[in-house]
Amino acid sequence: MDNLENIELVKDHLYANLPMYMIPNVLPVDCIPLTLQGKIDHTSLRQRIVPATKPPKPASTETEMIMLELLTKIFNKPIESVHLNFFEIGGHSLTATSLISAIRDKIVGQFNLADVFRETSFEALANHIDNILQVSDL
């Protein structure tokens, strides 16, 4: 069993037993790059992150496409898979607030911060938005 499989097993256990916002970001890297001043070089660190083991899943609905577009703007990097997890790709409370604002402006007004913490993937967030839209159409 390799390190990626071990990490996936640990993540699965954590997802089953903890709320989403308490799951730590575990990203295997070969070493922590430092700047000349001895601080963590975040730019180089992002380039060393091992890619996710799940194959990327492109957006299949209009809501998912809009979500990925919003997320690409918020994270300032291409977000191309709905399987990704908001917190695993570097999301935190401030970016969650930006996401909520963007969703309210572009898709649906009845969306709150708890929804981002409750849903585990962008696909789940998009499904939740679709459910809100269906209820509001009734």
C-alpha cells in the first residue's frame, strides 16, 4: 500500500467521523520549499502538491459549469473537476464568504455559509443549489 492509498483511507475515516470543516488538509509533498528568508515558499509548495487520486470529472450541468467558473475566479487558478473539495484546494472562511457572495449574485439568493461547510464537493454544492432552485420554482 502506497502513501496515497494510506492518505485516502485516513481521509475516508475522517469524513465519516468529523464535520467537513474539521477535516485537515493533508497534501503529500517531498519537501517543504523555503524562501531565502527561511519562510515557506507557498508558490513553490503549490506546484509540489501531488494530484488527487480521483480522475477529474468535468461539469455536466449548467449549475456545475457556473460553479466551476466562479471557483476559477475566486481561487485564481483553473478549477476543472466537480469532484474537488473546497477545503482541500485551499478554501477557508474568507474564500467561502467570497463564494457565497458570488453564488448569491449569479445563481440563487438563498445560500449561506453553512451550505459550503456541509457539502463535501463542488458537485454536491451544485446539487444543493439545484434543489434550492427547484423549491423556489414551486
